[in-house]
Amino acid sequence: MKEKIPVLYNRKEECCGCTACYAICPKCAISMQEDEEGFEYPLIDENKCVGCFRCIKVCPLKETN
Ligand code: SF4
Ligand code: SF4
């Protein structure tokens, strides 16, 4: 069965584009993608992600911190 994939943000207000998740991912599963306004948001490659949730733990905008 596939590992659980974290949700980095549901709304763009929940992400400030700091790239911390991108930087910490041990599998390089996160890439930063520019939206139509030129802001970068992280996108998880579900085929690379192993569900370690380090990206969620490092995110400054998650309440779990
Ligand atoms: S859960 Fe782990 S492997 Fe998956 S995107 Fe986050 S840091 Fe990377
Ligand atoms: S760590 Fe959080 S705020 Fe920073 S880019 Fe990733 S999801 Fe966005």
C-alpha cells in the first residue's frame, strides 16, 4: 500500500513559499512551482515521497510546531 502523502497546504494562505519543506525533504520529492502570479509553492511528487512528514514538521505555518 502507498505511504500517506502529506498535504503541505490547502489554501495558499497556508504557505508562505519559504522553501523549508523543499530543502528538508530527504527524497527530493518536493519541487517549487511558480503560480500564475510568480509566487512559488511546493508540489510533492507522490512517487518519490515516503511519508516521513519532515516537510510538515519543518513548516513554520503548521500548528503542529
Ligand atoms: S513526507 Fe518526507 S518524503 Fe514526503 S515530501 Fe515530505 S519530507 Fe519529502
Ligand atoms: S515549509 Fe510550509 S510555508 Fe514553507 S514552502 Fe513549505 S509548505 Fe510553504
